[in-house]
Amino acid sequence: MPSHKKKSARKSARKSPRMVGTRAMVWHGTADHTSGKLRKSDLMFNKKTGRIVSKAKHEQAKRMWPKVKHHMIPHQFGKGGRSPRKSAKKR
């Protein structure tokens, strides 16, 4: 009588995440970190643009916004700021 080994049910191994990936891959858990070493704890979802951004860069941009806003050219005349029609002085 031949001896047959009983085949055991094979457990499906959980796939380990990829090491380096895009921000979206890190956000969804299919990669461990980005090429710039950002992990999921370093990323956030931007409500305005709908993009995945770095928390540190988001905070930096929030601090810089008043300085940037001051130098923006308004779309309509008479709202303050310099007029886009004025050209530099000719020598």
C-alpha cells in the first residue's frame, strides 16, 4: 500500500508592502515610504486641491501665504497692488 501524504491547506501569505513607492501607494498602504523617505504619518490629504501632500510642506506654505498674497497681481484693476499694464522704465 503506497503511502500518500495528506496535502495540508496552504495559508495565503500576506503580501508585504513594496518598500519605495509613490505618495498614493504609501497613502493606500501598498508601499512603505516614498523616495524622499516620507511615510504615511508624514502625509496628509489636501482638502482644497484633493492631493496627497507633505504635512511639513503644508505647514511651511501656510506660514508663507501672507507674504505671497501681498505680492500677487490682482485680476481686476482698482483692487490694490500694481497694475500689470505698467511696464518697466525705458532707459
